[in-house]
Amino acid sequence: MATPVKSGEKVDAVIAGAGASGSVFAATLAKAGKKVVLLETGPDWQLSDLISSDIWGRRIKAAGAPFLLEGKNPFGYSYQSGWGVGGAALHYFANFPRLLPSDFKMKSEHNRGLDWPISYQDVARYYDKVAQDVGVSGDAKAEEIWRPAGKPYPMPPMKTFRNGELWVKACAEHGIRLAPACVGMNSTEYKGRPACIYDGWCHIGPAR
């Protein structure tokens, strides 16, 4: 339970931003018995505040200088920022892909970039922990054609829409194997949070 900090009260850590990273860091430190202060400029949106509307959804977008996407005709883009507790996680598309073992060895295996000083095996248990803590839907067994075995995801994959079924059929006919995307959406009830209703407005804030 979050409680206000009194003036002059000493704390162990101050974290700027209550987004996906900051909130996880704060929760981890708090569970370890540390006093943590989270600084957030935006409001603490409640589920009842969030409306399935692209126009309304602009309320949770931070207003500020855009960054430029490169190319022949660069343009400013700041739409994927977030304003409020949750940050960009208020409207992210919930994709939770894992790096592949080869991604950590790009220099030695492909002579591109640099190798990481760690391996996939070093972080695999944290991938599994995040999946359990956050709640991830997917098919870990199907992903093992690309990555080492790990713990099953806590929820089964999301439903496949009609256009996805067409892709699955077409790829199967050409011998291309697919796996359901692992996503931070509830395909079933999880930790007191209801299952996704496939509202289709993840980018403007409704709960998944």
C-alpha cells in the first residue's frame, strides 16, 4: 500500500517516473523492506477513467518536444509516451518478446555490433520471473524452436483473430513455423485482474 512521505522523512531510494521500469524497481525495493519515493508528474489514472476513444486517449499522452524518425522525410513523433502513473505502459501494445541466445553474441557469430558481457542463460530466470509477476500470455513450448526451454507462461495464448488465422494457414502451407506472441495481456483472469475483452484500444489506456 502506497503512503505519502512526510516532510523531512528519510528514504532509501527516490525513483523518477512511475512507468513500467520505475514502478517495478519501486515494488522490488519495497518488498525488500526499503523506503521508496516515486516521483510522477501525471495523475494516478483509475480504471473508471479510461475510455475506448482515440480522442480521449490523447489525455494520457505526454505533451512535449517530439523526437525525429529518420529517413528521407523525417517527422516528429511523441505519441508513444505516457502521462501518469504507469507511463507508456498505460497504452503499450503489451509485446513481451525475449532476446534470442544469438542476440547476445552478434559480434562473435555475425561480426556485427558487439557481444553482450552476459548470455541469455544469465537473464532467462528473470524473463520467467517477470512473466509470473506481470502476467504474460503465450506458449513457451512453441517458442523453444528459437530459445532454450523455460517455465511455462502463467496464461495460455491470446485468441487469434481472423487475419492471424490466414497467416498461420499460409505459413503452414510453406513450411514456416509460427508461435503465438507472448504478451502482457490477460487471456484468463490473473491475480484478480479480469481477462482481456478484446476491445482493441491498448494504445489509449483501457485495461487488457
